[in-house]
Amino acid sequence: MKRRDFVKACAATAILVHHNPMLLANDRNRSHLHEPVRLVDFEGNPIRPGDLQPHVNYVFRYPYECTPCFLLDLNRPTEANVRLKTENGADYVWRGGVGPKRSIVAYAAICTHRLTHPTEHVNFIAYRQSRNPEADPAANRIVCCMEYSSYDPARGAAVTSGPAPSPLTGILLDYDEEADEIHAVGITSEDILDRFFDHFEMQLELSYGSLAKARAPVSGTATVVPLDEYTGNDMPC
């Protein structure tokens, strides 16, 4: 391993353990470590917390080229140290949101029930505010309109209703306060992404030319775009 890569790996490990200290006790979770990437806009400028409009769905790809993720500013502090379980029953701790208000969160945009996810042509899963303007902000959920699974983005995307078997895969974020930048540094579990690759293997090979290209790790930066620019047709519930 080159010295530069070794330093990156050490830094990523330190950040990841900070977000989830249970990793120290579970060797299986080493696979959750991915290269830290800086979140940027189309022009390559770092995404600042102030750039994100509250309650708007943003999308970026991480940790692989074919896996879409939501980036959200919930406009209120999230809960911290939420204990959850992966699809395979492993315990983990979701540490909470980042940024000045600890309101910024990210999750793989892949429903854990039927693996519904945003595509270029259509989308059925998104963060959706309550239709009642007087409702408590805690009623806002990430909802999959295919089978009506819903997840609480302020509690690690814990399942709140529907047939989903587990929370959405959390994308671990690190906020560099001095630089005012946000980095994606890892994920809470590989379970759903492994199932995603198995289920969509043929489609991914056709779309990307090979499964290896689809599974290529995102490196350096990840471009963030509004959901309505990522997909041509967002289907409301």
C-alpha cells in the first residue's frame, strides 16, 4: 500500500470509529469502511451546510458508482446514538446528524423491502413532508410509495411503518467545521447493498457495461444534485 493510501485509510478508520465505536468489537464491520469523499456541486465546489435547502431531497452516489443516496437537511437536531439492527440482525449505533445544527443526514436511497430506488426515468422513494402544515416536524418521513414502507430520517432511518425489514443503510458523514465541508466516510452495513447487486446484476451490467464498473468505488468527490435533476419523474404517494 502506498503511503498516501495508508494515510487515507487510517484517517477514514478514525472517522468511522468515531461515528460507530461498536466497529472496534466486530471484525465483520471492517467492510463498512470506504474511502472518504468530499461532497461537491456540479462545478466541483464543496457542498456547505448553508447550500442545502431544508426538507429538499438531494442525491449523490456512494460508496459505489451505482448506489444512489439521499442527502437531507432536516432543519432540526436529530436524535443521537440510536441503537438499530441491520437486515442480518447485527447491532449498530447511528450517531446522528452533522453540521452546525446536527440536522444533516444521508442514507442509501434503496428501500430495504423491494430495493426500490431512484432511476433516471422514475422514482418512488423520497423524503416527504407531512401534508398537514400544522403537523409536528417529526411526522416527516422517507417513504417508499411502492409498498408504503416509511423510515424516520431523524432516528437513523428506523422503520416506522410498512413491510421494510430494516432501516435504510446509513451513510456516515463527517463535517469539517474549519473548512465548512461535508464528507461521506462509510456506511452502517453492506447487507442491503449486497442484495441490491445480486438482484439487479443483469440491469447493472447493461447500464454500466460490467458489474465491476457498477461496483467501482466512488473516489475523491461525490456530486450532489437535487432529486428532480436526478430523475425525470418523482412519483408521489
